[in-house]
Amino acid sequence: MIVFTVTSVIQAGREREALEHFRVLIQETRKEPGSMGYYVHRSAEDPRRFVLYEQWADQPALDRHRAAPHFMEHGVNGVQTLAESRTLELLDLVE
């Protein structure tokens, strides 16, 4: 399983636009084969900061997601263009 977070700080005044992109990403990504969890959180302390938590069955599932039209439109050409900064963190499961 592949698990990671992406923290994006959205440009001031573009938060509503980012939310629209995130909502489409949530709806479409959760339908994808191999998507085991896809959650977007908004900071209660900084409304410009969003944290995306993703779980994927394997690398091929993640690769398919990254090639999906909805990801290109709402992720790469949507949220990512609105981000002032973006940080990805790969996570290991503690058992």
C-alpha cells in the first residue's frame, strides 16, 4: 500500500476555486480501482492550507490516477496552479 499526504497552501482569495477542484477530485478519485482512501482536510487555523491524505493499493493504481483526465484537469491544471506552496510526504505504516 502507498500512503502519502500533500499539503497545499492556496493563493489568497483563490480558496473557493480550490475547493471546487478538490470536490471533483474527491468524487472521481474515490471511484478509481485501487483507491483505498482519498480525503481532503482544511486547516482550522489557516483556511488557505489544505491537506490531502491518499491511500493506494499499489504503484500501478497511483500511476493510473495520475494519468486520469480528472486528475489532469482538477489536480495538475487546477489545484496545483492555485497553490503558493505544495509539500508531499510519503508515509510508512506503523504496526
